[in-house]
Amino acid sequence: MSHLDRLRAVFRSALNLPPGADVDGLEYRAIPQWDSLAHMSLVAAMEDEFSIMIDTDEMIDMSSFAKATELLEKHGIDAAV
């Protein structure tokens, strides 16, 4: 499973989305499930899944799935692999 697939799974799980739900274009608050509380759960799930620490600025900046992939790459995790 690629890092990108793992990230998709984290998004689906943290946001209580069905398996196979398309998350690639998701943006913060674009769906009711992605509210501020779910955002905190999502950040925690990403930290657990990828063994990284996301700081406050990164947490605020992570406003979409695309930004989450950029965040992983910033932490040395190539999402495409």
C-alpha cells in the first residue's frame, strides 16, 4: 500500500467516510464530517499512521487532502511511494 493510499485510508477513517470514498479533492469544511473536531482527529491519526509530529502552524495550514500530501512530503514521506 502506498503512502498516498494510507493517507486516503486515514482520511476515510477519521472522517467516518465509507471505504472507497473519493477523498483526493476534499477540503476542510467542504463536507459536514470535516469540522474542527474531526480535523483534530485527522491530525492525530496522521501522526500515528506516519510517526510524525504536526505542529500548530501545519495543522492550521492543512486545509485539504492536497495540503495533507504536501505536509507528508515536508516530513520526508513521499506520498507517491
